[in-house]
Amino acid sequence: MSDQQQLPDVPTEAWAGVHRGPLRVGEWVRLTDQKGRRHNFELTPGKRFFSNRGHIEHDELIGREEGFTVVSSAGGEYLVFRPLLSEFVVSMPRGAAVVYPKDAAQIVAMGDIFPGARVVEAGVGSGALTCSLLRAVGPFGKVISWERREEFADVARRNVNQFFHAPEGETHPAWDLRLGDLQEALPASGERVDRIILDMLAPWECIDAVADALVPGGIVVAYVATTTQLSRYVETLRVHGGFTEPQPWESLVRDWHVEGLAVRPGHKMIGHTAFLVTARRMAPGETAPRKKRRPAPGAYGPDYLGPRPDGVYVEPVED
């Protein structure tokens, strides 16, 4: 590609976490060998990358356009690219479990996270979802991340700053990382926001705080791991009455093997990671129409101990 055809680098003020053009000092690169093993490291002049297939000089990579193959001192071939966001989050250092790309994509899409949005995130974890939220809201939005544990917040801060190439002592201008418990801290802050993402053990405990902070039409998205958490959260939303009918789902990702006429499902699959639930905030004093469909027999039987919507009675124990 000639110089006249090259695109300029992504503007720094976009805070995209992406660069165009030749690889430069301080950037992270992703090397993939012939067996699919991946290695991420920061480009530093004079340093070497070592593997079981010999070494590669960082200086051999700096200044080249990404998308090339490099051969190590022992003959190993490696494909060289800048890491994508979806690749970065599954290989970055972890303090807590990460929200995987398949779920982060669903949260951004089904939560309708838009440029300029004001978003609250409860449970920053290792910063994986935070990167996707910041990418979605852009430098003119706001992501307020509440985290109870300082050690998790420190890991998330390093990961987010690394992905967005934040200068020393700075961070993404739209990010506000706070230590505290959302259930108490959000009402005390007086924040009014467009979207709230709950990634925590007991999201049902925060429903009142979420209702007070969300603007009418705003969306709350919960990320829960188990069916018992899912049931408790959904029923608590219903009992509250200030939200639309909760919509729960999960996403599964399966790869495919394709070689000529040999086309079949692959042996690897990303199955259950978590359940997602969305609901929209009603205007003050308004309630959504009640569901007309009757609950399945036994749904709210004597063994059910969770929140119970209005009009649902305790079914008698059968002989």
C-alpha cells in the first residue's frame, strides 16, 4: 500500500484503544503460533520474546505493519497482530472472573449502550466489561464503576489503562472508578443515569437504588451465574412494579470445522457463562400491564420461598 493510500492513525482524543499504521514502541502485540497458542507482550526496544521455539527480537517487529509472519531463532513461525478487544480481555491479568466477549457484546447491544450515555457498572471485576462500555459511550459519555474490593479495582485500573493506552497518571476521560457498595453508595451520590449494569452476587438487593437512579425509559441489565440467582432477581423486579417485564436469556457460541465437504460443528463450544436479564424503567407512578399468561402448575407452589407477584397464591400441597 502506498503512502498516499494509508489511513491516518485513530485520533488520540477518540480513546478507542486502537492504532493504525506501523507497530510502535510501547504497544502490545499478539503472537500466534502454528498450534494456535497466543502470546501478548509490550514492544520494548532491545528486548527479546522467548518461547519453546527460540526467541524473537522486539526490534524485528517495531516499525512494521501488523499482519505479518515472523520466524523465531529456532524456526518457529508466529503471526503478528495488535490484539483486538475481544482477545485482550480473555488474556489480561485477572483479579476476578471476566465478562466474556459474547456476554459483553450482548450487554452493549441489548442494553442499548450509546455514545454519550451515562452508565453505572456495579462490580468492575478485572475491567473486561468496563472496556466495552467505555468503547460504547465514547469520550463524551460517562461510566461510573462501583467496586467493593480495592484489589479488584487496582487490577481493573491497570487493565483498562493498558487497553486504552492511557498516559502515565491518566485514565479514560469517561471513566469514574469508585470504591463502595452500590446499594448504599448510589442513592447517596444522587446520580441520574441512562443504564445500569449489575454484575454482583445479589443484584436483587439493589432494585430500589436502581429504580431511583434510572431515568424513565432507562435500562437495567443484570449478569447472574445461577438459576437460583436468576429466579430471585426476576421475581424481585416483578414485585417492585416500576419496571417492564424482565427478559432473561443466555447466549451460546459454537465454532465450526470447515474443510471442503467436511463441514461439521467443532469440538469446542463456549456454553453457559451467565444469564442476562434486561428491564426498562417505567415513569414515576406508572406500572406495566400485568402478564395475562397463567403461571405453570407448581411454579409458585409451597416449596417456592422467593418474592411473590400480586395475585399469585400459594398452591396447596397435593396428597
